[in-house]
Amino acid sequence: MAPPSADSPVAHHVREEPEALQTTINSEPSSLLSKHYPTPLVYSGSLDQYESFDLTTVIGKEFPTVQLTELLKDDSKIKDLAITVSQRGVVFFRNQDINIEEQKTLAQKLGELSGKPETSKLHKHAVSNSKRGIPVDDKGTLDDEVSIVSSDTPRESDGNKFADRAPRKTANHVWHSDITFENIPSDYALLKVVSLPGKVGGDTLFASGYDAYDRLSPSWQDFLEGLTATHFQPSFNKIVAEKGIELIEENRGTPENTGTHFQAVHPVIRTNPVTGWKSIFGGGQQVEHGWINNVTDRESELIKGYLLETIASNYDLQVRIKWNQNDLAIWDNRSVFHTDIGDYKEKRVAHRVLSLGERPYLDKNSSSRREALGGL
Ligand SMILES: O=C(O)CCC(=O)C(=O)O
Ligand SMILES: [Fe+2]
């Protein structure tokens, strides 16, 4: 069956996984039987010597003084950093002198040292890449492994969100995790804000997918653990048709991220291999144009709506970062949703590097964050 288009009228049928993707899903059960899931990693304490504090009870940590270039010298510290990011969801570092090459090295090492597959390298964005001609430094270097997130040249998929805020419906629909339309999405994201719009505006919000999972009743947890979602990014092919730009079609950081489908089937609830905790994954903007499989269209909309509400409406599972120039955030895209806040007019520029992780999976026997920590 051909996958339904995002624009197709609501039909009273059950959406199944698109044929092209069924091999992936259908090959899972037999391999699952014998599958050994990774054992959660244990923090060794190597970062305890640096000043740090938690930003909220459930999400966020800040290291106000250490330089990442210092941590980069020691693999055991990088591994502890990966564990800290996966546990706290997002970690902030202030006024960093790390350059773009070092930012890339750190991104790849965070993934490698916490056990990602050998084939997973840094992501090459299909659209937001060197072909846009925006240099990553003052020497004019162009790099497919760096996305320049700039209000001056908004990502084409953002449309004109900066043009006029007044007519926007609600900001909530922009909550997302990065590049989940890929078969192998991102584990760690590193975003360094290099130019700010002024004294105020351009903050970023993060929400814990772990805690969103913990908000669900055991019955809903069980129900959602049996479901997959099709993540879909239709705007890239529209841009090709409208603007005639060239996409990166081959090997966007792993041979498994190839082609121009920009659709991937992933479990709605996913286990993070580093913590061993379950998280909502099939919610937010990444499924706005996608759907929940094997339920009716109406049921899919209801589930998507409820998951978005759980992420967006619970302010006590969120943290908001106010940036200063050269601050850097690292988040775990497997278990955290985020959204930028387009409440400014002046130029804001950030450099983003994404490490690619593992193919998302659910280990039914893994625990929730609250179960593991014995409470909040
Ligand atoms: O610019 C920001 O605050 C975040 C933008 C974003 O969604 C990203 O870098 O993945
Ligand atoms: Fe993002």
C-alpha cells in the first residue's frame, strides 16, 4: 500500500507501516527474541571536580565554569559527560572557546564512547548543509556536518516563522526531537550560540521525554509500548520542487540514512541505551505530518494530540535556557524534546552538530526514570 500523503483527506482506514519500511519492522520480532539490549552505563564521578548544579528537579544541568576543551582531553570524562547528558536530558556550558572542529570531535566521541554503532558518524543534513554556502568560520569553510541555525537564513523547513508572530496558532506544535525522519536518528546534539539577537529573546526550551512517559497511566504506557509511529518530513521534497535545490541523498552520516523518503518507523516509546530508561519518542512535530501505525486516522490524531499535550503542557518537566554568546548546550535527542523561541527580530546564529546514534528500539523490560531513581 502506498503511504498516505500528509495532505490526503482523513479517511476511515487503519494506517499501516508503508511497504518500503515494513522490512525493517517485520524483521524485528525474530531478532528481538534473541536480542541482548545494552546494559546502562555507570557514571564514574570524573566530572564531580567541576562546579555544576541541576536546573530543575527532572531536567537540565549547568556547568558554569569548565571549558569543554578541557574535558576533550580525557575520554573517561567524555564518557561521563555522555552519561550525564543522557540522565539530565540537557546540559549547558557557558562561554565556550571550543572551535567547530573540536565541537565535531566531541559530538562523535560522545556517541562512540557511550556505545553507538561503528557505522554511525556525524549527521549530514539533507538541506541544511554546505550547499547553502554559509561558512562555519571566518575562513569561509563549508561543512556538511554542521548546520548553521540562523534567523537570517532560516531553515527552509521553518517557513516564515520569523515574519510575524501575531497570526501563529500556538507555539506548541514546534516541540521536536531532531531528524527523526532518518532510520538512524541522533543521539547527541551540540548547539553553540555564536551570535545573539540582543539583550533578550531567542531562548530555547527543553522537555523530558522520560518524565512525559512517567506521567502516563500504566495502562497507557502498556498500550503505547505496542505501537510504532511513522515520522515524516515532507517539506524537503517540496523545497526541491519549488526552489530547485539539491538534497544530500546518499549516506547522511550512515549508509542507513539514504534516499529522499524522509520517513522512518520508530517505536512510540523508546529505551535510551545509556540510561536504560523509557521515553516518549513518537510525539511532537516529528509526527505532525506522520501518523501512528495500525490505528485509525482519528485515533492517530488523538494519540498524537495527547502526547504533544503531555510534553508541552507540563511546565514541571521543562527547562528554559537563556543564552549568552558562546554558550553551548548538549542534549540527548532520544529522550528530550526542544523548541526554539522566535521572539526576536535581530540576527541570531548557532552552530549545530548532530551525532547519529542507534536504530531506536524498545526494551519492554527496561525501567522508567522514576522507577530507576525511586521517585522524582
Ligand atoms: O536555535 C535553537 O534554539 C534550537 C534550534 C533547533 O531546533 C536545533 O538546533 O535543533
Ligand atoms: Fe531542533
